[in-house]
Amino acid sequence: TMTETIINTVGWENNTNSGGLGFVGTPDNDVAVVPYSAKWNIEDEMTIMTWIKSNNNAQGSFDRIMDFSDGSTTGWYLSFMNPNKIHFKSFGTNNLEVQAANPTTGYDWHHVAVVIANGTGTLYILSLIHI
């Protein structure tokens, strides 16, 4: 059984059909935490997708977007690397690491997808530039 913990000002939105998360605090402090579980380990194939919008153009090294790991030996995480490059790492029998060649621009929305198949990871980033 997986449990979830909501910290800071994040709460479950009860007035929606899906019961989604509502982030109502300051952008730097809203975090939803799901404890690590071996159920999240990547064995052979998996796709991870998310929309992100950075709040600046200088995201620091290992600023986490999604993290289901103990940080060094099990699980996986999706994060930023300096400066503003999307980075994915999975721990296991064969560690898997993929990083974007170019940085994302802050203040714009980006759709990020990491596809793992046959021990190979591919990172896709679609950027929606605000004009």
C-alpha cells in the first residue's frame, strides 16, 4: 500500500471530479511527497510525463521535479541540472541517465517525457514559448 503526504499549503481539492492536488502557497514551497516504494522502480519499460514551468532561468543542480528514490541507490528522479537542463536518472542493475543537450527557458511551459525501453532512455521536451 502506498501512502501520500501533503506538506506546506498543498491540499486535496475535494470539489473536483478527480480530487486533484491544489497548490495555493508560494511557488517555492508547494510540494507533494509520496514516500519511496519499490513499486516505482523501473525494470524494463516505462514512460514518465509531466508539464513544468520554471520560476527562473537559473534552476540549480539537482532541483527535483519528481523524485521516487533514496537519492543514490534505488528508484529514479527527474530534475534540473545547471543551468536549467532537464535531467533523468534511474538506479538499478544498469543505472540509466539522460540529460537534455540544451537548457529550457524559465517562465515558459514545457512538456517533458522520458521513455525507457529495452534499457535505453529517450528524453523528449516540447516547449510552449510565450510571445
